[in-house]
Amino acid sequence: MTPIKRRQRVTTGIPGLDSMLGGGLLEGSAVLVSGAPGVGKTTLGLQYLVAGAAQDQPGLLVTFEEFPATLVRDAKSLGWDVRALEAEGKLRLLFTSPEVFLKSLQSPDSPLSQTLRAMAPQRAVLDSIAHFHRLTSDPVELRHIYNTLVNGLKREGITSLLLDEAARLLGPQPQYPGSLPFLVDAILLMRYVEVDSTMERAIAILKMRGSTHDKEIRRFSIGKGGIQVGEPFSGQEGILSGSPHRVA
């Protein structure tokens, strides 16, 4: 009987998050990262790609809204020289539209698809997949689009982060159109929370297919060097509901 091959772990570049994930992301998985604007999703994505570059794992950041120059500036403020990584062939920033990117996954002979294969990225960050919502108002068609997106990335052997903006800054979020949470392998939540009249950032893992993971909600901060995950919120309930309260 052939033994089952264990999937390799892929570091996020954030030790505290890797610990929450049981050692890192599973290689080849598609991960949904949901968070409010400004909470740190793009920072997490950049940190993930920079960590891959340090391990000679080429990375691709596909942006549908921010110009690459803005991302380069933001990365520099955190201590990362994105232009140098691009010059070394370890990272690429791609500014395109959802339609063009989707067609490149459907057509292996497209110029963009050929470019990506020449680079052979092992990591990818899409910022943000909310732009795919405007391609259709039909939830069935949207699910097909998400299937094409997730399966296309997996077919290329890419471990990907799909960044998506939460509809609300605080509190519970509405259901996703197109059943995206059911198609991805893991879901990371990044939230603003109000605790004792102070705004803090929280991170949690909602699901992780094929692996155990931390069930706690933890604080995180952003500074030079990127994201740092701290201690769990203790003595509090309802953190992600938007109405936290102390427990005895």
C-alpha cells in the first residue's frame, strides 16, 4: 500500500500566525482573507510574498485597484524593498482587471498565462477578489467564476491568498455571494474590534481544511517588519460580533 504523502507547510512570514495555522499554510491551498479596509490584509499579503522570496519561492501580487507604485511605497514603509525583489525575479506586481486575469487562467496560451508560467510563481496574492462580484449578479455564475479562479491557481501548484474586503467595519458580516467560503481551503478573518472603548485588531482562523488550527481570537499589530500576532483576547466574549463583553 502506497503511503499517503504529507503536504508541505508554507510559512506566512508571521510566526504567530504560522503557530495558529499548525505550522503554516498547506502547500497548494487557496486561502480567503477577509477584513475591513485598512485592517492589514494587503500588509499580510506582502509579508507572505516577501517571506517566500527569502526562501527562493517566487511570488505574484495581482492587484485590481492599487497601482504598483503605491504598493511599493507601502512596502518600503514596512522595511521591504519590493523593487529589488522584482529585479531578482523573486516577486512580480501585476496590475490588471478581473476579466483579463480570469481569461488567462482559462486559456493556457494567452500572453499573460505564458508570462506567469515563465515566472512559475509558487505563491500568489489577489487583491481583492471583491472585484469579481461586479462581473455578474447571478450567484450560480459567480460560483462558476470562483471555481475557475480557485482551480486555476491550484492547477499551477500555487499557494494563494485571496484578499476580500468585509462589507462592514465592525460586527457580523453578510453571507458571501457565490459560496466562496465553501470553495477555499482556509478562511482567515481580520477584524477591527472595540474592547473597553479602545479599537484593536483581531485575527482568527474560521476554517482550515485538512489540518488542525488555533480556535482562539488573537490580537495583532502592524509596525516595521509587518504584522505581529499577540496574545488571545482573554475574559471577553462576542469579540467578532461587534458587541464584546466581559465574562466572569
